[in-house]
Amino acid sequence: MAEKANVPSKMKAAVFTSASGGIEKNMKIDSNYSTPSTTLKPDQVLVEVISTSLNVVDYNLAEMPMMGKYTVAPPAVTGLDFAGRLVSAGSEYSSRLKPGQLVYGRLTPPTKAGVLAQYVVAPGVGTRPLPEGIDFDQGASVGTTAITAYQSVVHNCKSGDKIYIHGGSGGTGTSGIQFAKAHGCHVTTCCSTPNVQLCKDLGADEVIDYKTTNLIEALKAKGSGYFNLVVDNIGTPDTLYKAADSFLSRNGKYVQVGAPLTLGGTRTIMSRFMRPGLLGGGKSKYEFYGVKMEGKDFDKIAEWLGEGKYKPVIDSTYEFNDVAKAFERIKTGRARGKVVVHVQEKPQ
């Protein structure tokens, strides 16, 4: 067990008391919230949070019909991705992470003790030193979208492969484009008209504007076997998986990352596992992706971050008192990259 750190017994936290109508409608800043235990397990670290960025999972688990109140029962503090100052580390990480060190990282969902608070206990496996030249907002924008993009892309392709990233302008998409290019792949992606240049600037070789082009017809026009990998960050249209038979290679894979968290969305995913091509289903190899907290993957992301091969894209920033507005922004589905919340003032 790690020694207890000297931290205040109370802290500020953004606490939601209900998911009815959206957690942001029921979220308030509590200045007298209990600080997490400072007695750590060997694989944990305690961090003073400076910045955090939001993810869809930060609200959709709590807002799931029927199941939400059991998955993340209120009152709760949400949020997974953080950057801040290390307070203390458990025995497994005390030789690598030192008190006072600037760090960034990610929690494992679901959690009731998230990063929208001044202090958080985080898994050491997902915590890394903040590279020189990377600020708190950028560090806070790595976490979930980076590990999701890295594992869904890099684990499923090799240098020289042609991949299609469905949804290129969000947090996961902007990360995925950069990782695919760093890995030596040819990248095609899609986005709306205002975000075409952003995706090109990130390195995409071809960008399909779904506002002005029939997306599925444009992909089919590539020809049979053109792509080695499809990474679907959105989950709509639900006809995309079946259409992939026309442009995904025989040994290619369709990786589902994003999907509507509805009964209809769940039925669509289950049908892809259970409905064979002979009965009208898609024929391509299908994987519904789930994040794995793999240390070696976080190490590679940290390496590319430090080398400048990867730079998180930030859509907007909000102060802690405006956290509800930050959730409103991410819920529009139009954020270009990450939505950041400043939990505390950045140190000078």
C-alpha cells in the first residue's frame, strides 16, 4: 500500500443527481465533496486534476434507458480523461511516477468517481508523464479517444494497407487518421463540408464529404477489395456494414467503434454477429470493439505524442462552472475533436 498523501478532506466536484433529461440538467458544482481515499492499491495513482476532456461514454452509460441507474447510479461524478499533477503512486508505479510530476491518463468505465473533480484515483496502467511541450488541455484530450483509435486502427492493419475511417472529424476520428498515417497506411475518411480541410490537414489521403456526395456509392466505386480495414466510429447508416461487401477485401475486417445506444442499435449489432451472408447479412469479418487497458499501447501513444506524430485536436474549452455547457456541446455531435473542461486554473 502507498503512504497516505497530504490532501484536503473536501474538494470541488461536478456531481449529477439524476440522468433524467440528461445528466447536464442535473449537475451542480459541489464544493464540499469528499476527496477520494489517499490510501492507494499498488496499481493506483492519485492525481490532482487540472484539465479533463469529455467523451460520449461520460454521459451515455448513465442515460441508458432502464439500465443507466444501475450502470452509474447517481449521485455520481463522471469523466474518464485527465491531465494534472501526480500526488502519489502505489507501489507498482512509484518508481516511474513521482509526486509533483505532470501526468495525463484515463480511467476505466463505468465509474462513479470520475475526473470532473479536483482529485481522482486512477489506474497506473493508463497514466503517463506529460511530454515536454504538451499542455494540460492537450494531455487531457488523449485518453479514451487515443486508445480507442490506436487499438481499432493499428491492431488491425499493417503499413501499406488502405483503410476507411467512418467519421473522421470527432475525437476518435482525428486520432485515428493520425495513427493510421504514422503506421504507414493510406487513409480515406468522411466528414461534413466544414471539416474536410481539417481531415486533410491531419493527413487523410482522401476525404468524402457526405453532405455533397452519396457516401456508400462513393465507397462502392472504389471497387471490390479496395480497403483492408473499415473502422466505423459512428454506427450510422446501418447499411454501411452490408455495403462493405462491395469494397472490403476478402481478408479485411469491419471494426465497429461507435453505435447508437438504443434498442435498435443493439439489435443491429447482434444481427451482424448472428445473421450470415447467406441469409442477407454482411459477409465481412466483424468486430465490435471494446477498449483494453494495455500498457504497451499507452506507451506507443505517448511516444508518438512526444515526437509530434500525434497531436490531439481540441474543439472548445470550458471553465468548471460551465461544465453543463460542455456536455451540451459534445451532445450536438458536431464537435471537431475534443471538448475540454478546466477543473482548476492551470499552474503558471
